[in-house]
Amino acid sequence: MPITDILERNCKLYGNDICLVEINPEIKETRRVTWKEYELIEPNPVTHYRREITWSVFNEKANRFANLLIQRGVKKGDKVAILLMNCLEWLPIYFGVLKTGALAVPLNFRYAADEIEYCLNLAEVDVLVFGPEFIGRVEEIAEGISKNRLLFFAGDNCPSFAEDYNSLTANCSSQTPMITLTDVDDAAIYFSSGTTGFPKAILHNHESLMHSCKVEQNHHGQTKQDIFLCIPPLYHTGAKMHWFGSFLEGGKAVLLKGTKPEFILDAVSREKCTIVWLLVPWAQDILDAIDRGDINLADYELSQWRLMHIGAQPVPQSLIQRWKKVFPHHQYDTNYGLSESIGPGCVHLGVENIDKVGAIGKAGYGWQVKIVGEDGEQVTRGEVGELTVKGPGIMTCYYNDEQATREVLRDGWLFTGDMAQEDADGFIFLVDRKKDVVISGGENIYPVQIEDFLRTNNKIKDVAVIGIPDKRLGEITAAVIEVKEGMCCTEDEINTFCMKLPKYKRPRKIMFAEIPRNPTGKIEKPKLRKIYGGESLVAAQNNS
């Protein structure tokens, strides 16, 4: 069953229920005006920072956009790119694309103009929908990309080189287009993080999207009453696919713009959110703000918040131990996945396995996992090898890249590039990214293990361990450390702290700097390697 059928069903069953809420606390904070002043500005002042729509309106907006695309000649198999910040229009546009039988192609909002053009060409995109934040970038390439593409602008004051999405869709039919969709039909193209160059285009079919709904609902037991707080960017598989569990049950999503601890807790409190997916830095920021006294939990209504889960990166055990002390009633889960496996859930810890915090868990609902050696054969339990996964959510291919597809898809198994090991109870622990392993004097060193240790230091906010070239050893480990606000830390302190580590794991260089992370929370280690000594030899070998 295609995922668009779920939207139609929710419209019929829950048409008048609120399904999407958009909150932008930055506007309220920067304007700093009274309610009377708001009333002078606009009759409905709440729309400046909070908007909402019902399931009926959601479906209607999706249908109107679908019918606009069909009027303009878009057909099954065409591609429609979405370049928007998180907003109330995002998901109706996404589902409108799917209803035509075309492929939705979400674009990273951090892309520069040349990256946007590259992705449009790689995915052979026919239509681009973009928002006001991207006018400058799209204008740079408009002459080249508009020759064979439609450009729709979703916002006020449409630029001359695009057409106005709002006025055009307002005049389109709100009836569901009669397009037949099947599980094997192509549905979406997502892009890899692109941390080592231009990204790859990841092709998924409708079965993949539906499987992500089932996996998430099976893992976290969402009901119609659950309210999901969505903070990460919707262009990424993680955020949407976590909400898909609630979507399957007709549950509400709250789209929050901003990641400040007070924004998150205020949204949970005011909107009565029950499920929140956080990235590691956001969880750390919340705990640090509480520790500093910047946030008083008594100011918020948080008793309904039942589940906090984290994904997209290794999760320090010490972080979750801190979290459970502050929020002892929370269920906790961690989810592992890749865009190539339609996001989170191919491996997950499970809320019942809190005693195994530190592991990513076991195979998720409908998934198989296997840890293999260089020869592709399964390793003995306890040995380190590459994690592979298999299931209905595996990508069809890297679009227009047969060689890259062959490298990671073998006999139905997806080779993730993550090194892992399985303990005696069958729980899987991530060791590190294959390309991030440091080989120093012939010894394999896994940076994540060192990072987890360093994060137990109460002065350290964030840390990244990388390999940098060394004439004698090939590579040595370097720790880039971001110190907590208001604290001081020296290289000698870190070296003394690291005496608890085996000698070969102790960082040989210590640097203090801010840790760069992409919008999905992953540390941008290639950027750090470039800054602090060039690409490591291992990374170079793995990318050759």
C-alpha cells in the first residue's frame, strides 16, 4: 500500500483534527512587542509564530499541488525537488508530489548554489519548489536550471524567475488525482550527507516509505493521542520517518524552528508533546542548561513526555545516564539507520533494554543484521566487522551510479560502512565508521571509544577524535575538544585525564575548538581532518 493512502484515510477518519503545528519562537523573541502591538500589526497575531492545519486541509493542499503538477505535464516517474526550511507547507508539498506518481527529492537546506545545481542534475529533476530563504542561491543558477525545469516559489513576494506556488495551487482542484501507485513504484530520492564530496542520490520505492511507518510504530507504540515534536530538518529521512509512526495512527506533529533548550522544553510544555527525538548536542545542551540553573524544570509541564529517543550518531552512555537522573520517568531508545535504509530503525535498542545503554541494539522490526569481515563472511560473535543490514526498507540503488551501488549492495545486503561488534546477549555496539578508523603503527584505533571516554569529563561539551598523518606511525590520534560554556580546560588536564586509557588509545595531540556538526547531528570529521593536518591516510585509502 502506498503511503499516500494513509493520508487519505486520516482525512476521512480525523478530518477536523489538528495534524501539523509550526512554531517559530525566534520571531516572538526578536520582536519583543506586546500583545496590543501585535494586534496593531495583524488581526491574528498568533500566526507570527504558530500555525496549524487539520488532516482535511493537509490532504486538500497535497491534492491541489498534485493537480497543479499534473496540469503542467508532470507524470509518473518525474522528479520534484523540495528546497524548504521546516514549515507547514513542507509535508503537503511532499505528499502532493507522491500523489502524482512522481518522485519527491528533498534537498539539504545547507547546500550552496553549485550543490543545488549538482543534485538537480544528478537526480534529473523536472520541478524545483523553493522557499524565501533560498532566493539568492537559486537566482545564481536560475538561468541554467530553468531551461528544462519548472520553478515554483513557496512564499510571499515571488521572484521574477519563478512562479507563485500559493496563487497557482489556490486555483487547482482539491480532489484526489486518480493515479495508481504500487509498492514497487519509485517514490523518493534522498541524498547522502556528502561529507566527503558531492552527495549520492538514494532511490527508494513506496514499499520503503511504508516500511518506515510500520517499523517506527512497532518500536515505539505510537497512538492517536501521541504528539511528536519534530526538530530536525524534514529533508532528512530521520525526522519524517520517526513521525511516520504517529502518522500511521493519525497522530499530530509539532514542527519546531530552533534548538535552544528553552525552545524545546517550552514546545513540549505548551503543545503537550509526548515523544521527542533529539540529537546528541541538543540533549547535552538541555542538561547543561539545567545544571547551570538557566532552566528551571518547574516552569514547564513535562509530565506527559513519555519517550526521548536519539539517533543519527553514536550516543555516549554517560549522556543517557545523566538524562535518566533528570528525567527518570522517560522511556529511552536509540535508533540506528542510514538514508540508504530509509532512515532510523533497521537496528534499535528497545525501550525495555535500558540496561544495555551504549549499544545500538538488535535488528529492528522486519530487518536482518549481520557483522562481516573483509571477505564478506560473518565474523565470530565479539569480533569487530562491518555491519550489514537487509530488509524492505533498503534503497533500490544510488541513482545514476551503478559502481557505487555495487560497492554497497550485495545479494540484498546493504554494507553500511560502520564497524560494529556483537556482545554475548546479541546486542550490537558501534565501534566506528570504517573510514574513520585510525591505523597508528599497525594498530587499529576506534575514535568513538576515545570520544565516549572523554565525554565523561564534566568540562567537555563535545569532542571529536580524528587521525592525522605522522611520518613514523602513519597516523596518530588527535582530540578536538569543545569545552562547556564558562569552564576552562588545559591540555595538561586532558592528558592527565587520559592516563586511565591504554597507552595506544591516548590522544597524541589535543586541540580546543568548536565541533562542527551537520544538520543531522553528525560530526563533520573530514572538515576537521582538513583543518588539522589534511585527510587521514585511512580516509584517503577508503575514498580512493
